[in-house]
Amino acid sequence: MTTTTTHTDALIVADASALEHADRVIAGLGLPAAGTAVSDPATGEQIGFIEDGDVDGALRAVATADAAGRDWARTTPRQRADVLHAWHALLVEHTQDLAHLISREMGKPLAEARGEVKYGSDFVRWYAEEAVRPAGNYREAPDGGATILTRRAPVGLAVLITPWNFPLAMATRKIAPAIAAGCAAVVKPATLTPLTTIYAVQLALQAGVPADLVQVVTPKSSSAFSEAVLRDPRVRKVSFTGSTEVGRTLMQLASDNVLRSSMELGGNAPFLVFDDADLERAIDGAVAAKLRNGGQSCIAANRYYVQDGIADAFVEGVAERLSQAAVGAGLGTGTVVGPLIDDRAVRQMRALTDDAVAHGAELRAGGTELGDGTGHFFAPTVLDRVPEASDIAGTEIFGPIMAIQRFGTEAEAIERANATEFGLAGYVFSESLDRALNVADRLETGILGINQAVPSNAAAPFGGVKQSGLGREGSAEGLEEYQSVRFYNIARRATS
């Protein structure tokens, strides 16, 4: 008999001192008195305004950054590294301010927000270190008579477009390598969560980044902004994190100006649990891969494929864990799952759950909105025996719903996991190293966690295959995205 585990409707409210801390940070940002409102998703309260920028303002930012970038490109790697080290130190020093700000504008639980500050600042430190290790090569021409010298040069002015779900880490992951490579940047943060990026760039200026080098813009119309700046000949690079649909549009615009492009797009991550997996380890990983940021992550586990022999125990375990996960304001003490970003996201969770149940899925936990409607909360949810025909089986969920399907053989699991146009991340849980590596090699993803639910690291190249994008962020590969390869052919005079 299938049982459903219910979730309490009691939400954790924000701590008063945490709210006061966050609001002090916001008050110090120097925001305009009117414009586009930024709201706390836990309450719907307006917490600040950002300027309604226009195309002319964006093009002025391009001109200003481009001029500053020409000087910055002539600085030494050590100068750029020293500035990035200073920025890293300020980010670490202001960890609490940044974490409270992230929780206030995005709703992320405060403990997770601190983790994002660590993750985001790691990129700055990493590229401070990479800046002084520029790649190059020196070789003899195979037919003799010449020496080939290769070096890396800044690609030029970069347009960086960041998402709302990791407002610090997605900004530093783009800005830091641009600065390290010797590039200027125009940064457009997401309208829903721009304040953290604004604050982080203010800290960068305090650290010694030239005042005009990194321009933060908040255009009223994202499409008008993209149309204008990506066709400006001064722009030589675009980096975008967001949906595949928007990424395709930006790539079309970028093609007119033949821009270097990095696109980190949609995901539909499979999470494979084999019969030989350690049950508790698999449950821990499954919960972490789903509840991190409330499931609002491009690499969140999306399609859970669990082998028949372990499936009943696995479903029972994750249902119990998700039903006990404390839901509430990000600034609330003990919150595990914060609000979704807006009401549209809540409606999407409701629709996906209802459709799955209508197609025959078994609701094992959650499945309902929480609260009085002033915030955007949905209970952590477990759906078992999800049919392939349901919408949730092929949709990037971006919320706290664990959609479980069962499988019999390894070949079946791999085939179903690869049956998607996306290929960003995947997960394999098995105690057999041979099986884990063999399955990993056959999964069509750019990122793979093996008995690991949080694979992201500043030292690793982050990015996907298929419709999940192109290019990489993080690691040495992330610096190369902001560099052009040049080679000098040096004639050699023959000696007697």
C-alpha cells in the first residue's frame, strides 16, 4: 500500500536581527528612490529599486568600459592578480553582509547563502592565481627555418549576463576571469536579484579594480539591451547563463558580430541509483542534489532513475527526509528550503505535480503550496513511478520536486538518461567503481557526480554538451574563454 507523507504547513519566519542586517546592507548600496522594484520572495515585500536603464545608457557603459579596458589590457599579470587577491579578501571579509543580502533578495537559506559566498569568492581567488600563469608555447617549425611562438591576448570587451539563482557566484565566475585575462566587462544581472552583484562590484572597486572597467547595467528591456550591445563593434565576447531558449537568441545576435560566446544553458540532469549503491549515501546525495537552492539550480537532479531492487527503500527514505525539511524564509533560523523565486514558479510546481498524478504517478510527500500566499512556497515533494508521458518527465523542474522512475537494467537506465536534448550534469550512485565509471563514460553530460551530489568547484571546468550550451567556466579553461590565441612566426637565419 502506498502511503503519502504530509508536510507541515508551518513556515519558519525571518529572524528580526537577520532582516535588520540585510536591510542595513541594502541601505548602503546607494540605490535609486524609484525604478524597478526588487522584492523578497519570502514575503513579497519591496526591499529596493534599481534604475530602469535604456539602450543609450547601455551603450554609454560599453564605451566607458571599452576605453578602460584598453588601459587594463596593458597591465601586467601580477598587477591583475594583486587586484583580484584584494577583491577576494574583501568578499571573505564581508561574507555575512553578502550572505544576508543573497537570502533577502533571492530567498536562499542563510547557511546556503554563506556557502555561495565561499563558492563565489573561490572563483576570484582561483583567477588571481591563474592570471600569473598565462598559457603560451615555443616550438620549432617542422620544416625548419623558423620558430613558432604562441601567446594569449585579451579577447576584448565582454558582455556578461547572469541569472537570478546564484547572484554572487554567477557574477564572480564571469567577472574574475575577464579581469584576469585583461578584459573590461559590462555586467547585466538578473532583474529579480541584482543587488548582490551591485554590492560585489562595489567591493571590487574598493579592491582596486579601475572605476570604469566593470560596468553594471540594469536595463528595463533585456531584449533591447541585447540587440544593441551585441551588435556594437566594441563588444568582442558574450557570456550568458540562463535558458536554452534565450541562449539561442543571443547566439543568433552574437553571430552578426562574430562574438566569442560562452553559453551555460538549460539542464535536465539524470540521477541514477543502482541496486549496489549504499542506500544512505544515495538518499543523502539525492536530497542534497534536489534541495540545494530549493531545486532552483541548473545542475539540480531532475530525473531520478532508481533500480528496482533498491527502489522501495530509496523512495521511503527520501519521502521521510523531504517531509521533514523545514521550509521558510531564507533568513529564518533553521530553514532548509526557502521560497521559490516568484508566484509563477509556484504555479509551475503545482501544474507539474497535478499532471504527474493525473498520469498515474504516486504522490509520496508534499505536493502543495505552503503559507498564506504572500510568499512563494511549495512543499518539498516526492513523486514515485512517474510515467514517461507526464510533463515532469521531460521538463527542467527548477523546484523542490523529486520525480522518480524505476528501471531494471543498466542499459535501460543509460538509454533513458540520454533521451533528452540537454546534457549539462548527471549523477551516478553505485559502490562498484567499474560500473560507475562505465556508466559515466556513456552518459551525455558535461558534468558528472559519482557518489557526489554537489560536483561544482572553481578548479573544475563547468559546462554542458548538446543543447546545454558551449564553452566552460572555472578552471584554466574558464580563463581561455576570455583570451585569443596569437602566434608569431619568427624567421631563423641559417648558420654555417
